[in-house]
Amino acid sequence: MKFEDWEPVYVQVLEEMGFDRAEDERAALMLSGMLEIKARKKDEVVGIDALRQVIEGKDVLVCGKAPTLGDEIENVDFKKYVIIAADGATSVLIMNGITPDIIVTDLDGNMDDEAKANELGAIMVVHAHGDNMDALKEEVPGLKKVIGTTQSKPLKNVYNFGGFTDGDRAVFLAKEFGAGSITLIGFDFKDENVTPLKKKKLVWAERLINMVMGEEI
């Protein structure tokens, strides 16, 4: 998606959530520099063509990290899908012997599980924002097959495919790279057992996913 189409939504997110655009941009610059260093090792950074090869024309299953995920996966034939895990969903999948093809993460999930999935071949779509700069410094150097994203203005090696939370960014990603279909599991937008901040994020996640699935953006 073009940044000029995403930017008005991003501005609304910043205003409602009280986040700092300058910090998002600083995090993106930091990640960009880290990826430039990693690019010297060809197995550690992949281009966005790798995402297109995995996703385009395929039936994609986006797994959110709601508590319902563990039950929902029992009814899914994972062989039919390209699997995109939203951050913490990776742990549930790995626990059940399922390796996602792509992990969309801002690095606040169980990084031991995400690193394991990465070693097994998962592409890491690592998101930079103002609140995770310490995690970027700690985790990115040890990851392979990394693609960087931001919710602010994209850079030459840090992309913006749209989206705000891990879950809705995973859906935007599938849409951006031409998924034949997108199916969601592990999403509970009305979860009452979360913090007030998380509730606000869930409201945005639902709204943004509806925009993607309804092709309103």
C-alpha cells in the first residue's frame, strides 16, 4: 500500500493512542542501520520478493494470539495454508508442532519460540516502533531471514505495508502480496481480560482488519 493512503489512518492512531511519531521514525532508522549491517551476511536479510513468492496466489491463514487459538487450531488443516503468525501466536503453533512460514512481530512475544521458528525457516517481518528500540537492539542481531517494517514513513530497507498491531499488520501483509484468500484464527477483538491499552489496540485491530478484508483502503 502507498504511504500516502496509510498516513491519514496512522495520524488517527497516533492521536488516539498518544504515541510519538518522532520515536517511531527514530526506531525505523535504527532498524534500517541494523539491517544494512546484516545485509552483508546474505542469509540474514531477505528482500520483499521472498514474501511475494510465499504468499502470492496462496490461501493464507493468519494466526492471532488470542487465548482461543489453542482450541481453534484443532479444527484446521494447516497443510492447505501459508501460515502467518502474529508474534505471540508463534508459541502456540510451535507447541503444537506447527512452524509458521512468516512471523509478523514487534519482538514482545516469546523470543525463544520465535527464534526456533526462524531457525526452522520462518521469515521474520520485524516491526520497529517507538516502544521497542531496546528489543530491536537485543533481538535483531540473532535473527535470520529478516524484513523490516515501520508504521511511519518507509525507508529504503524498512517497509510499510499498512497496519498497527501485529495481527492486523499480518493481514495487511497478506493482502499486499496478493494472497488468494485470507482466513483468520486466534482473534478475539472483544477480549475483556486485557489491559485498557490492549483494549484500545483491539479496537484498532478490528477496524483495520475490516478495512483490509472489505477493501476499503
